[in-house]
Amino acid sequence: MITKSMKGLIFEGNKELGWYDFEIPTPGEGEVLIKVSRAAICGTDLHKYQLPSEQIPKTKEGKPVPCGHEPAGWIAAVGKGVVDYQDGQRVMVAGVIGCGTCHHC
């Protein structure tokens, strides 16, 4: 079941984390929406956790960066043109491999 909002753990700086509510995005063309079950925390995340708050990275939209960039879960929705994936399929994300052209990259 998809709700209207989701929780995200955010790096706040100075070894502080915070839970925030986010609007659930709609997958665009060629994208999928993943309902995350687990997300690994790696050395990059540990580095961000230790930064002073003024040095915390932001997204291109200026929002704080969520923790964990190696999630696993299942596909909750597919965007137009997606043919290799389907709702309910279990997936994991290799966050270091991007297309380099979308706004997420």
C-alpha cells in the first residue's frame, strides 16, 4: 500500500540525524518508485554524519541529503516506458552507477 508521505532519515550535521516526512514522488518516464525495506550505511554516510551542519551536502533542489544510498526493497510503481521491471519485483540499487543525464544524477 502506498501512502501520501514517506519518512526519511536526514543528516543534520554535528553527528545528529532527524526523521522527516517527504511527499512520495511519482515515477517519471523510464523511472520506477521503490518502496525501501532496507538501506545500507557506508563510509560515505559515516563521513556525512560527522560533518558540521554548515557542510552537510544538499540535493540540487537545496534539500538535505537522506541517509543510505544503497537501498533494497520492491517496486511500488513504474513510470511510462518501463518494460524490464514490474510492480512487486524485488530490487536493490547500486547508487554509484547513474545515467548522468536525469535530475537525480
